[in-house]
Amino acid sequence: MSRSAYRSPAIGRRFFYLGVTVAKIEQLQCRECGRSYESAPIYVCDFCFAPLEPVFDYDDIASRISRESIKEGPASIWRYSELLPAPSDRRVDIGAGLTPLLKADRLAAELGISSLYIKNDTANPTHSFKDRVVSVALTVAREMGFDTVSCASTGNLANAVAAHAAKARLRSFVFIPANLEQGMVITTAIYGGNLVAVEGNYDHVNKLCSETAQKGEWGFVNVNLRPFYSEGSKTLAFEVAEQLGWRSPDHVVVPVASGSLLTKFRKGLQEYHKVGILDDAPHTKVHAAQAVGCNPVVAAIKGGTDVIRPVKPDTIAKSLAIGNPADGYYAAAAVSETGGTGEDVTDEEIVSGIRLLASTEGIFAETAGGVTIAALKKMAEAGVFAESETVVALITGMGLKTAEALTGRVGPNFHISGNLDKFEEEMRLLSA
């Protein structure tokens, strides 16, 4: 099949791709002004510069999807293929999704929450929720004819793109901040793609990738493929509702970087209701969690404004360190519209959150998970959750990737010589 060109009116560049319709998605639509565009590797409206989203025919989907068809589907995100903008029969799949939703009774008792669940996305193939979005994005990229895929990343996305590209036999170029945790670097480099370390923070990396993407030769999952990529986050909402017995939770606490995960979780619940999977309209209050050192969305929520003011990140939660979040405005709006709240936490509170989750539920979360748990704790103390309500906290990545953030903060309780007498002496002191 010959390659076709699409000229983006917004930036005047041509994107080359196969010119095929991506699965059931024939159009993209501007989130603000509603203008329509063909299904192509573009991500911004040429009229108002707002983001584009895939257009689904919900009536048609409702006639083909059911709780039974979902349960009979694969044990991955692709059980929800009817609501994903990608061809399920040619998917790039290493097994993302259907991660555990765990009843967190010990943590709930510690925080004074009556019904608490942890959605443990550390169980994904590269140990973060980014496997969900990348599985969708690379399926679309391959369908469009790209032979090279890329991204700007604070770590987890880099892992996922490198891994899925290896599986799909696609060339990859992954761009990361040069000061990223070594755990994140190693768990990207191991897959054999091209890893590019850029001096500066994520916003510098993202600027470089946005400029490179304008050449139109590569599929950047979070730039020119962003309308498709971001839809993969909806599968977290789909799974939570399924695992709760086809109902939406009363509350969900979401760590916020770009803001896309939070907005798409809400969208996923809304779509489930539109196609008849949820009997009742979702009532979930969506809450945002950020670090004090990078809190543009929470600052807007607390300030009662819709203006997201960019910040210079300074936090150990590097996977959330996006100072100018692309979906920040929409994330803050989703929180407001659902009656949610926003909390920001210090680096010390992040470490305490990591330790609290590990010591009560046996889950070792990365620093973003520490943000979620520390913010959850503050919300509980503020009386945000009523006694009869169900709360879900999203843990989006595993702790071994960011273990160096805990260096000097955790370690051995005792240092003894290797003999029984010394050990028993320490035990007597401990119990005294």
C-alpha cells in the first residue's frame, strides 16, 4: 500500500502514513469547537488549537457490546476493544490490563476509610499503567504505516514504548530527561531501542519531541498519536467498574502528571453508561493528587480557577513532574464537575505514603504511588469520604523503578555481628 500525506492546517506540516481508516474511527473531533478531521496522525485543532479526540458511534457499539461479551474477551485491555480506537485483530499486545483491584482493609483501617480498594497497575508487563496506552497507540501507529515510534517520557512511558516496539518489530526512539532515576533508564534500555537522554526537565524533552514530530516521519505516541494513545487510559475505569460488580465507585484518587489519566478515567465511566454496561449514570467524584514540587493542577483546583499556571518541577516524584500539563485544564474541570478535590503532598509525605502502602498491603509503589496514598490520607483526615462510600486509589507504577528516591530513608533496623548472643541482646532491647 502506498503512503499518503496529510497536511496539518495547524502547523503546516505533512504527515505521511498509509491513509487507512483506523478501525471504526473515521473522524477526530475538537474537544472545544467540535470541528471534525479525518482519522490521521494529528492532535490539535487548526482553528482553536484545542486537543482532538476520536469519534465513536455509541449506538452502534451498544448493539454489539454487553457484560457477557466483555467477560468472554481476552484477559487484557482488549476485552474492551469495542470502545478503543484501534483494530483489535492486529493489536500490539504484551498483556496489558486486567490488573488486580484489591480490597485494602489494613490501609483502610489505618486511614479511617470504611471501603477502600487499590487498583494495582504495577502488575502490568512493564509495571505501570502506561502499557495500556502504548498498546493502543502502537496498534494505531502500525496500522497507519509508521515503522518508527517515539515518545517524550518521565520513565514509565519510555519503558512501555520500548517494550511494545520490540514486540511489534518497530524501531523506537525514546526521549527522557537526563536526570531520570536509573531504575527507569535501565528498564527502558534493556529492550534494545534507541534511548535519548536530554538535558533539562520533561517540558524541555516534550518541546524537542513536538518539534521532531512535525517532520511527520515518526509516530510519537504522546504527540501526533495522542488522540488515540490517551484513550487507552479508559480501560482502568472499565476494569474498576467490572471488578466492582458493574458499578462505579463513589470516589477515585488519581495521580496527575499531564492530567490525561484523570480525564479519561471519568470518560470511561461515562462511556460505559452510554453503551448500557452501567445501569446508573456514574456518580464518581474524581480527586487529583500531585506533589507540592509540581502541582499546577491542584493549585488551580485549590485556587478555584481554570487557569493552569506552569511551574518548574522540583520533586522526587519525577514520573509526575510535568510542569505544563497538556490536559491540566480538563483535569481540573473534571474534578470540579464531579465534586472532587485536589491535594498536594511534600516529598517526605510521598516517602511516608510509599512506606504506608507497603507496610499495610504489601504493595511497593513508585513515588507517584506515594503521592496517591499521601493525598488519600489527607483527604481522609479532611472528611472527604463518607462512611458508606467506596473509594478506589490508583497505583500506577512499581517501586523498584524509583527505589533510589528512598536511599537513606529506609534500610536495616539492626547491625550486628553474626552470632546468636548479639541477636538475642538486640531482641531484649527491642522488647524493653
